[in-house]
Amino acid sequence: MRDVAVLLNDLKSSGIVLDYALFGAAAQMRYTEPVATPDAEVLVVVPSPGRLDMLAPVYAFCATRGFVPEGESIRVGAWPVQFVPVFSPLTEAAVRDAETADFEGVPLRVVRADYLAVIALSVARGKDFARVLALLESGSVTRDEIGRLAAAHALAEAWVRFESRFLDD
Amino acid sequence: MTDVEELLKRQSRWQKSRASLSWPAKIRIAAETREDVAMFRRLGKPLQRPVTPPGRPRV
């Protein structure tokens, strides 16, 4: 993951992406026990978001560093990295408000716990609900914090349903 | 409490204790298990297909 962090910082300093933040399971593991995941997911803000091939410059840059595509991902050391352009006001805000963590001496931007939980709430698969529960159990985020952020992104109803289904006695 | 319940509780305690590992350590664990998880997922896929060819009655 250190190599991934170096690559992401290079992508940003070269202007290929305007910003990035690790999210998904790899980001979740900052707070919870290790979880199985097939890849490292990275939200990216690209300069030309309207283009169909908006990730082409990212892939081209990776190729110059010797990192080649593997399915829908780019293989970087042990990790297939999946680049996901921001796709909603919620994911845009998640990147904007991301924290810069230290990963073995390399800065790595990571989506905050509250955003991880609300993104998971919005995706709403079984494993996403498990992520919300794991983050709550870790103490990295509170029900109130999730509720506030969910309400700010038109997910208040989804949060009420989640609480009713999984948290209320 | 049955032996199985005790075993599951111990397993749960151990798993939760791993949350206190450093983030790079947890990422390394996930990376080491990634290939195994992928293999099990590949192995699982054929089991989801019908065992008998379409149109042939199941015995």
C-alpha cells in the first residue's frame, strides 16, 4: 500500500487528478479489524469529469510507472487499485474533507469514518451495512454523526431505516 | 454455555482485538489473505450453477 500512496501523490502533484482519497475496505481498516477485500478503492477528482474516457490519463500515467491494468484495476505491488471518479455530492465532499494519514512514512489521503459510513449507507448492500456496524462498533463514529451527515446528503430516511433494522431494540 | 458458543465468543474476542493493530499491519494481513479469498470465491462459483443440464429433469 506504500507504493499505492506514492503513486497517488504523484498523480496529484502531476495534475492528472485534482485530488484523491482511499475509501472502501482499505480505508475502513484504519478503524476496524482487518477485513477481506479484493482491491483498494480510490475516489479521484479528475480535471475533465464529463469525458467518457475520463480515467484514460490516469491509466496512461500509471503505465509510464510500469503499473498495468488488471481487469478493471491497475496492479500496484500486492494491490489491484480501482480508481472511481467522484460520482455524487457525497463522494465529492468525502474527498474534499478527507484526512491525510501517514502510511509508513508516506502521506495518504483517506476518507473519514463518518463519510465511509454514509457512503456505505447509500450503496446499501449487505456488506455495506456490515461496514456501518463495524465502524460504529469501533467507536470511530457515532450514530449522531452519521445521522447528521446522512441528513445533509438526502439519506435521512435510509439512516432511520438502518437504525430501525439494526440498532434499535 | 456450550463449547461451540464459547469457541465463537473466543473467536469474536480475538478478531476484535486485531482492531488495535496498526493500519499498515492490518493492510498487510488483508493483502496476504487476498489471493486465498479470491481462490475461494472462484471455487464457489461453479456450485451456483445448475447441477443438471437445462431441460433434463433432476433426479
